[in-house]
Amino acid sequence: MRSANATLVLTLTAVHGQLWGARHDNVFFRLWRRQTARLSQSTMKHASTRELFDYWNRRRGRRLVAARSDIVPTDIRDVLPDAFMLSADFTDEIRFRLAGTRVCALFARELKGESFKGLWANTSKDQLDTILSSVIDENEALVAGVLGRTEDGAEVELELLLLPLARHERTRIRALGAIASLTSPYWLRERPLTELDARTLRNIAVEQSFATATYFQARQEEPRTRHGFLVYRGGRELRPDERSS
């Protein structure tokens, strides 16, 4: 009888431990989600980029990145004009799979099927390789300050967001993004942009730990140069042992 009681006590203790762990894991998850949302507000300037990042962040749940099947266009109808999707062709050239109406209007043409790299100034193409590699190969979410330039040299400040999407053997879609103007010069969408020039880059800390709580700390530090960019950190994940150091 004592053995049976001991077994019952051990069983109840194990179940209680699982429930406690699950409950606290959910608390940490909610705290992490709120902190990541706050980071998007402080890191991004345009409403479309913030809204798209927050949607992608919610849809991926506890995974590192969202999948193409998670993205439901009707959920983000207000963002769609500024949004686009990138896919890899059979030579791994990154091209527009879809592009919103305002994105196409910036360049006064339909962008579907065009090379993403083809929109950029020659001075930015090497850095662009770094950006695409970070998003597609390293699953990093990035936001960049960009100058759009017309043929006669007029410029407009833009914000670019790139979000990785999970690779699937049946699709070659690689990233979800948005690009939107931060100013509204009178000539915008009347004189097409002919090239983009990347200026600043922010890495948004999106990784999550499942074994322990995940903590983020906003970084207000001076920009550093990386591959020709001025780089600002949008946040960094801190391990629990780092918080006491």
C-alpha cells in the first residue's frame, strides 16, 4: 500500500510540474511577444512596416519564422499596397513574386518577375547580397533606411522591411517584405524611381528560446559600420546568466 501511495504521489508531482512549466512557459512567451512588438514600434518608422512585422511575428507563433501558408492576404489588406513577396528562380536569382500597387507605382511599372537586385544602385549591390543572405540564409528580420532616386536625381526617403519565410520543397518563396515612403514630395509616383540606395540597416532580434525565458534589451548605441552600412541594433537577446553580469 505504501508503494502504491508513493507512486501516486510521484505521479501527481510529475503532472503538477508539467502544468507549472507549461504555465510559466506561456507567461514568458507572452512577455517575449509584447517586448518584440515594442521593439517593432521603436525600430520602424512607417505604419505599414510595423503592422506587417507584428502580423508576421504573431503568425509564426513559437517558430523561428513564419511559413508562406501562414500569410493570409485578407488579414493585412491595409498593408498590401506596400507589401511584396520575393522568390528564388531556378538559378537562385531573387525576384518579385508579388508586389503591391504602391510598390509598383514607385517605379511606374509592374514588378512581378523582375529581379529584386535590379532595382538597386551599383554602389549598393554588394551590400544587398549581404542583406539577402542574412534574411534568406540566416533567418534574420531586417529593416533598412533607403533612398529612392529618380533619373534626374530627385530623392525620397523610404523604409524597407524584409522578413524570412520558412523554406518548403514545393515553393521557392523566400521572403515577405514592405517598402514605403517616409516623406511625400509632390513628384512622388509621377516621376518613377530608377534606383534604390541603401543607407542604414537594423537587425530585429526575433529568436526565441524554448528551454528558458527569453529576454530582450533595447540598445541605444552608436551605429557601427558593417559591409558599408551604418548598422543599428534593434534589440538583442539576453540569456538569463547575462542578466546578472
